[in-house]
Amino acid sequence: MKQHVDISHLSWYQTPASARYFVSFEGDNIEEIRAAVKFIQEMKLPILTIAGGRNSLLAFDEYSGLVIYNSSEGYNLGFDRQLSVLSGQSIWDLAEALENDHGIDLWHRFQGLPGSVGGAVFGNAGCFWLEIGPYVTSIQILDMQTGEIFSKTGEVMNFAYRWSECKNHPEWFILSIDFDLSELREKYASEEEPLLWRERVQPVWLSCGSFFKNPSREQSAGSLIEAVGLKGYHHGGAYFSEKHANFLMSDGTATWQELTELITMAQEKVREQFQIQLEPEVRIIRI
Ligand SMILES: Cc1cc2nc3c(=O)[nH]c(=O)nc-3n(C[C@H](O)[C@H](O)[C@H](O)COP(=O)(O)OP(=O)(O)OC[C@H]3O[C@@H](n4cnc5c(N)ncnc54)[C@H](O)[C@@H]3O)c2cc1C
């Protein structure tokens, strides 16, 4: 375990941030993680898990507790398309490997999805209407309060739009996930080619993807942000993209204060004009 580690690069907004305590999960060092967690629990300090940082805004200067960075990688494709994956594995790389090395194109849409498999399961990431949740058969979890390791089935995770039961359990650290890839499970089909679609509609630079959840299938967060005049609007180094209004961006200089002020501004304006409360899809981590 290290102390006072710079973690600015761990969130894709790259706001200046450090961790009072820091440890990296590499897949085979569970005992080290357990010991670090026990020490932090005894000091009654908080614990933050971060992997790709593609869905996390670090809204602090120094995190007062322990940051567990998940750098574990690897997968095993077994009989009958049963897949086991370490939680820090890049989902984009995995989707490519499944298609190119194993002839399985079920997760073609996840090519271009930044971040880890654990992060994707945590928030039930999806591209068009292909979500990761329906493929989960079981999740191996380290309970950071008790130090126990146990499994949960996919059914009890209550996967829904950008939601899993993990969000109710900040004490759960996802170690690995098992998936059943024997058949395609998607809500609606789409002909869009994921990488070309992303190039066409999404800005490239420092963002965490779509910032707010869409209030409904008919009403997108981006259209509401545009309607209240914030598309392309800059606040210090933070701005909503001209290309996609629901992409909250940093020009490389944005502080977490500028980003969160712009978020609040968008929420207030949308609430005033449309009586709709925009809910972040990106996790804003405060201390
Ligand atoms: C350009 C861009 C495009 C995007 N497009 C999409 C898209 O089309 N669809 C979509 O759904 N998302 C999209 N995203 C968001 C992002 O790719 C996903 O949310 C991704 O799954 C996040 O993974 P991560 O490893 O970066 O998560 P992180 O940001 O590291 O973590 C996200 C959350 O998961 C928790 N977490 C992570 N790992 C674990 C673990 N092992 N155990 C317990 N908790 C954990 C963290 O504590 C945090 O709360 C996009 C992001 C970007 C930057």
C-alpha cells in the first residue's frame, strides 16, 4: 500500500487528484487487498474502487481513504461459450478478442466501449440496446467490510438501464465475472456499426461519455441540454460538446469545481424549463 499517490490520470476528466492510501489489484494479490482494506476499516476511512475511470468524476483534491485501482486482466473461454473474466479486463479488447480470436461476434457492439468489464457490470453498460447484464451468470465479490469472498448470481443483480445491485453495495469489490455467451441477448436490434457510429456522433477528447441518463427513450438528455442553450457552453475549462450536448468535456484544464458547477447549472435549467430532474450516469465521487 502506498501513500499520497497522484491519481489524476485515473479519471478520464484528468482533474488534479491524489489518494491518501493507494493499492492496485492485479488479480493474484487478494491477500494484499484484504490487508489494506482491514487497515482502512480500522481507521474508519472510506474506500473507493476505480478501474478505467471512464465513468468517474473525481470531485475532490485528496481522497481521505483508500483508492483500490483495478489493473487485473485476463479471461478464460471455456466449454459451451462460458466466459470467466477478471474485473479489470478492458471490455473493448475483450470484445475484439472474442470476435477475432474465437469467432464470437455477440459483443461486437462493445467494440469502442471504453473501460473495464467490472465497471461495465457495475453500471450495466450498454451500446444501443445490447447491455452486459443479461449475459452475467455469476459475480465473485470481495466484501470489503467483512473480508469474505462470495458469489452472486446474475438474477439477483437486478440489472436495469445503467443499474445493477452493485450500486446499492459500495462495500462490494467485484473480483471476476462469469458470462454465458451461448446466445445473443439484446432488447432491440440495430444495424449501426459501433466504431463508425461513435466517430460520427461522439466528440473525441476528455469526457466520460454521456454524462446524464436519458429521462426516457423518446427524450434524450442531450436534447434537453441543447434546448436550455447549454450545447457548446463553456464554464472555465468545462463545457458541453458542440457535437453531442450530453458529453460533458474538459479542455484539459477543467477543475472538478468547474465540472460540477456546470452539471448543477444544467440540472437547474432543465428542471426550471421542463420539470425534469437530470440524473448523472457518470459517478461523481465526493469525500
Ligand atoms: C467516450 C466514451 C464513450 C462511452 N460510451 C458508453 C456507452 O456507449 N455505453 C455505456 O454504457 N457507457 C459508455 N461510457 C461509459 C464507460 O465506458 C462505462 O461506464 C464503463 O463501463 C466504465 O468502466 P470503467 O472501468 O472506466 O469504470 P470506472 O469509471 O473505473 O468505475 C465506474 C464505477 O464502477 C465502480 N467499479 C469499477 N470497477 C469495480 C469493481 N471491480 N468492483 C466494484 N466496483 C467497481 C467504480 O467504483 C465506479 O463507481 C463511455 C465513456 C466514454 C469515455
